[in-house]
Amino acid sequence: MRRSALHELPHPPPGVLTEVHAFLRGLGAPAYRYHQLVSAFQRGAQSFNEVRDLPNDIRQQLVSRFGLTVLPLEVERVRTGEQVEKVLFRTRSGARVETVLSRYRAGWSSVCVSTQAGCGLACSFCATGALGLDRNLSVDEICAQVVHRRWSSEFGGAPKSVAFMGMGEALANPNVLTALSVLTMPGYGGLSPRRITVSTVGLAPALATLTEMHPQVTLTLSVHSPFPEQRAQLIPLERRFPLEENLEILDRHVLRARRKTYLAYLLIEGLNDSEAHLAALARLVQRRSRPELFHVSVIRYNVAFGADPSYRAPASSKVDDFVARLHRLGVRATRRQQFGADIDAACGQLRAESLVRLGRRRPSDDPRG
């Protein structure tokens, strides 16, 4: 990262660093002291006492003002599986969120971050949605999942890519837009926006804003059924913001950005895997402004604690066949590679079991019945 880039930023990032920046200025510290602090955080420092480039008196004043801990997350529990690790974090307010790190090949890892504690959208296939919404996560809490020292200490470096696919609907939290700015700022997060994926079930106004503010971020829209009535059963938000409204936003986006956009399709046995679904999904893609830039990502359903108990995962061979038949209809499609189902870290499985065990809510308390 270019050190000079720090001087080009119009503002420091929000949250803790904003307050630290103002505090150092109030002490009369030279501007480079703040830059030393930011660089230390990027290298994995978690407390002011670890920033050895700073004089001891400044470190002590920072500790006195802000406390020892810099990042707002504490590791509560870790579960590991093949090529994946799931971490249950506790925030300073006591909220709990889960973050998943996947290792795809030597030297490459991706972190799946949460944007809300719980979720208020009640999608019938998702464990998190069965819990309801506690609150939105702050910018600091979102970014801390990406830069947490555990990744560098345990896995030899920060994640190379970030997916906003964890707990919560990313676009229902306005802090996500600011977090994206922080994560892509040269001299702070420094990530290429093309290495960040934001997944949404279709909050159309926020999706339009995202495409304008961060046009190079990769987008994934959850489809799950090409039929509006059935999609509304899976994703109740369909009734407020229909799939077609979201697709029209993406049509304009791909024409401007010329970026591949993903359509997620969660395959559930006997529910949305018929020939009629396949044909309607293919027609949906073929009607797009640039069909070649719309890519269907087929996901095998993961049995999720607290989700609709009637849902079943299709055979693995059936998922592969669904993808192959999309190809024959001229649709670009792949099966999403997934890790962590054995530790409830795969798509749709995050955090519900943790909260139930902690006494927050039982599956029978699901407001959807």
C-alpha cells in the first residue's frame, strides 16, 4: 500500500480511528504518528500498547482514553472444519455474530462477514432469519471481521477477498456502504472492490444506491425461484420489492459497469428443481440487457437449524445436472463451491444454533409458525 495515499484521503475512516485521529491532533502529535498507528493496525495490532512506533507517553494516553482493545470484537468460540473456520464473535454490547474464513487454495483465503446481529427478513430457508433482528452492526464491527488478527496469526495473512454473505441482509444496513468505502480505501483496507462481493435478497432502493456508489463491487442477487408467488414464500421481501424490479436495476448496472453479476439459486429438493423452474430461470436470464454478464450460481440447500423443516437438500448429482441443463439452454452457470456444512458454516446456517444454545430463541418461537 502506498503510504502517500493516506494524505490523499479526505477523511479518516469512521468509528474508533476517527476519534483517535482527533485525539492525536488534540495532543499536538505530528501527523505521521496517526499514519504509524494505521499501519500498525493493518499489520495486525490489536492494542495501542502493540504500536511500538509510538512513544510510550502517547501509547499510555491512548490507553487511558480508549482502553486496551482497539477492535470491537472478542472471540467467544471457534469451530473448524475442512478448509473452513467459523468464529463466534461477541461485540462490546454483548451481541453475537459469526464470521467464516474459507481457504480455497494455497495462499488464498476468503472471509464471509456478517452485517447484522440476526436478520429481520424471515426468509424461510435461512437459520439467521428465524431469529429476528437484534441490530445493525457498526462500520467498525463489520470491518473488524475482515482485519481481525486471528486471520494473520492463524493463517499467515489477511483474507484476499471478502463476501458480505454472513448474518443479516447487507443492504438493510446503511453502514455497509461506508464499510465498503473503508475496506477499499488505499492506505486503510486497501482491497480491490472487485475482490468484494455483496449478496442481497433484493432491497431495490439500496441496491440502486450500491451500484452508483460502488460500481466495481461484485453483486449477487438471490433468486431461488423464477415464479413471484413462490419466491415470496421463500423471500417475503418479494412482496415489497419484486425480483423484476431488482433485475431492472442490475440491467442498467451491467450496461454501465460491464461487470459480471451473479444470480444465486438455492436448489431445494422437490420445491424449485423442476423442468418448469429450469426453463423459467433460463428465460429470466435470456431477457436481460447483457445475458452473457449474468451468471447463475447454483447452491445446494443446506439443512439449517430453525429453517422450514420440510426443506430437503437434493442429491449432489441433481445439482450438477441442473447446472448442465442450464448450460444446454445457453445460460452461464456454475455450482457454488461450499465448505463448512459440518460445522453449520455454509450458506444459510449462520448463528441460529449459537443463539438457541445461549437461550435467545427456540425454533418453535419462529414468528412464521
